[in-house]
Amino acid sequence: MKKKLTHFLNWVLLVGSTCIVCLFLGIILFDIFSKGFSSVSWNFISQPPEQGMTKGGILPALIGTLWLTLITTLFAVPFGIGCAVYLNEYAKPSLLTNIIRASIRNLAGIPSIIYGLFGLALFVQGLRMGTSVLSAGLTLGLLSLPYIITTTEEALKRIPNSMREATLALGATQFETIKDVVLPKALPGILTGIILTLSRAAGETAPILFTGVAFYINGLTSSLNQEFMALPYHLYMLSTQHQSIQQVRPLAYGTAVVLIVLVFGLNLIAFYIRFKQRTQD
Amino acid sequence: MDQIKLSAHSLNLSFGEKQILKNINIDFIKNQVISLIGPSGCGKSTLLRSFNRMHDLSPDAHVKGTLKLDNLDLYDKNISVTEIRKRIGMVFQKPNPLPKSIYENLSYGLNIHEFPKNEIPDLIEKALKESYLWDEVKDELKKPAVKLSGGQQQRLCIARTVVLRPEVILMDEPCSALDPISTGKIEELIMSLKKDYTIVIVTHNMQQAQRISDKVAFMYLGEVIEFDSTENVFKNPQQELTRNYVGGHFG
């Protein structure tokens, strides 16, 4: 009887904690959507801000975030996959390899503001790219690299050795084996990792703060050396830095809704890819 | 005079500190089927895989001794390993078709070895016929190979090896994951391939070894204990160990 009771209490405890977590998530989403949904319209996402940002939309911030994500992808994906392939397929187990792996894992733990300062020192000043969408994109790329490397390596590890042996035994080189069998087979896992990483990077504020994001720019970002607006910073600015905060509050909530929908959309794509892969196996 | 196709002399192989093969001396005759038998862990697969240099990727594997295909030293530094693997094909324990269509599973090897494009369709048809698979798949060559049954997949893996016209085919327990009917088909296939290829097969199935092989090598703890005609090994073994093993007393 007593045993049954403890079982029941344990169960209540575990289900209870799960419910609390879901509850908080629900409250946050409800709060943002209920206050922000009314300000989201086609005009909101297709118009620039007007009258000192008290009216109008968020188009430049949206475009800026897309630019940023694109640069991050172009920079982080090839290097990340290359590094993961080297570590998993070529590197022999040694002290050096272990040190490299440990460093990569540690990179993932560095606070994002540090990446911002590093980007300022390296890209903005060191390489003289100035505060620009390129500097900011590269900084976010650095931040994304460790995640992409780790998730790609995990995806490569899941490919059984028998797949590699199949082509090697036919006389394929190791490079052909990786290109023709290992990477295509690991692609869904790699893509999932990339998308989840990018959705995280798209919401980052600290790394772009020093490297190129602007309070307001006239017109849309159209070249790599320009400063830019971005959704997370626009949100931060509207909710804390604007001179008439009360007036722009609905716009801030609207921005939050767009950002959340963007990130959730990316995550949904990742879930879909993973689901499809699981049903295929 | 029988021609020696594949041979190992004074072969010692170790993984790190652990010695797996001890002073192996063995010659395989052309156009014969040779079975390697012995208890698990005796080094059969390791020996088999040393002929097409599948140990190259294990950094702690050390191979000493001379392995030859005809007069070609397989571990010569100037020989390309991809060329060796083209001449010595391999079929694995678990069917491992490439994640591509049936047709592409066969065209893959042809393409990487740069066979003339216009010959490829005929070569593929011929290899599928030789592997007794053509009639079952000829209408669905574009189908993903993983959709085939286990037995069909294994015959596809054999066809994929055969299409490159190797000289030797190594088989590592090719029937262990298959049902008796599929096994029968593969055995029939092996017997028919013998006229063109030299086949070395690792098997745990004593009946299979007796049915298909010309010669049998019994291995134990990394050594070849007895290597003789199938009949002698099973009916009149010279060594006590062999007698106990084929008699089913251990293993």
C-alpha cells in the first residue's frame, strides 16, 4: 500500500514538473500572441517603419535578419561540414583529435556576447570590414560552427560502417565513399542540425550588437558593407530604448510574433525532415 | 598444373598488441571455391579482409608477410588499393546495398572505374543474369535497392561485385542473415560463378562448406590447422582439433 502511494507521488511529481514547464511556455506564447497578433498584417511585414517608428512595419528588420542568416549559412555550413567530416572520417584517434573535439565543445559554451566582442575585434577592426551585415553574419557564423560540427558528426556517426565498406570494397576511394554514400545518407540529420542552429542564430542579439546592427536605417540593406536592422534588436530597441515606449508597445509585440513564427517555422521544417527520415528507415 | 591465384606467406597480423593471425601460409587455386571454417574469433574474417586490404582503415592494424594475387604483391607501396579491390571483390555478412536504385548499385562501380558509358547497360544486364536476379528485377531497375528482400539484396551485392569482372571474390558469411531458400539460391550462384572466379568464403555452416567448396581450411586461434580437399577435411581429418570441430564437439 505504501509502495503504491510513493509510486503515485513520484508520478505526480514528474507529471507536475512537465506541466509547469508547458504552462510557462503556454503563458509566454499566449501573452505575446494575444498582444501582438492584432498588429501583424501584410502591411506590418511589407512596410518600413514610419514617423519615428511609431507607425509602419518591420520590413528592413526582416530583410536584415534574412541577409544575416544567409551569410551565416554560407560561412558556417561548408566549414562546419568539412570539419565534421575530417574529424569523423579521417582523423585518427589521438591526443590532438581529442583536444580539437574538446575545444569545439567548449566553443559552444562561450556566452554569445563574447562572440560579439571577438567579431568586433576580428572582422570589424582587424579585417576592416566595418560595422556591417558581413561582419555580423560572420560573427554569427562563428557562433554557429560548433553546433553544426557537433550535429553533423553525430549524423555521420549514425551511418553504419557496413555502408562505407560497401563502396570501398568496390574500389572507391575514401573521398568517393564520403561524397557518394556517407554524406547523402547523413543528409537529413545534417540538415536538421543546420536548421536548428540557424533558427537559434537568427534570434541572437548580443553578437550583432557590436558588429553592425543599427537602430534605424533608411531603406533596405542591399550590400554587404552596409549596416542593417534585425528583428531581435528591433524588438529590444522598441521595448526599452524608444522615447515613447507605451505607444510602440503593440509594434514590439508584433515584432516578437514575427520572430517566433520565423524560428518555429524553421524548427517545424527540421522536425518534418527528421520525421520523414524515421519513417523511411 | 593448377595455377595459384591468391596466396599468403608468413602472414602475421595484429591489432595493437593483440596478435590475430599467426604465421599463415596458404595458397588458393584458380577457379576453386575455398571455405574458411573455424570457431568465432579464430581469424577467418580477418584473413579474408587482409586480401583486399580492408584493414587499411584501422590505424592499429599491422600486417606483416607476403600476400599475392598471381605475382602481384598486394601490399606493395606502389600498387593502388582501389585497383586491388577492383580485382578482388568482396561480399559481406549483412547485405549492404547502396542507398540508390538497383541499377545504380551496379553502375556505381562501373562509373568509378571509368568503364565506357555505352557498355554499362549490357554489363549490368549480364551481371544481374549471372546472379540469378534479372528475372526478378528487370522491370523495376529504378526501384531503391533497399526495397528488395534480404536474399535479393545479397544477390544484388554479389551482382555488384561480379559486374566489375574481378578475379577473386571474397565472401564473409554471405548467407548468415538469410533464410534457407535464399541461402540455397546463393549457394547455387556460388557454384556457377566458380568457372570464372576464384571464391574464398567464410562460413559457420558445415553443410554449406561441404556442399560448395573444393577445399576447406580449418582455422583455430589465428592459425591454419588444416587445409585440404573438402572430402579429406570432413571425412578423414589429420588433426585432432579438426576432427573435434567438424564432428561438432566444440565451436
